[in-house]
Amino acid sequence: MRNLKLTADLLEKEKGAVVGELRRHMDSPAGLAFDEVHKLSFTVAPYRWTVLGSEQEIKGFTLEEAQYFYKTFYAPTMPL
């Protein structure tokens, strides 16, 4: 993940891939059941929310948000 070049084109391509994964998950009865069990079991804990989020959230993710997330959580802090 070092020196990742986040561009608008790359982000749109990756958002499309994530939306595809979400749709496959939502088309699966087991996936829907898993989500429902978590929603009912974890009424306060964040485990009740899906990892991928909603299609609207994925499509609304901006380049600036992606760059901030990368810089904050993924970028190496120490030189190799």
C-alpha cells in the first residue's frame, strides 16, 4: 500500500467492484440472513452494520474521503 496513487478513475473502478460485491451478497439468502441476525443480535455494538455499507454510501464516497482514509489508516508511518 506504499505510494498508492488514488485517482478519480481508480476510485470509480473500485467503487464499481465493491458495489458488485454488495449486490452478490444481497442476492444470497445466506448473506441476507447473516445481516439480519447481526442486526437483531447487536442492538448497540457496531457489528450490526454491514462491512460494505449501502450502495448509496459506496457510490457517494469521494476521492477526498478516500485519500483521507488512506493517509489516516493505511499509509506507512515509518520508512522501510
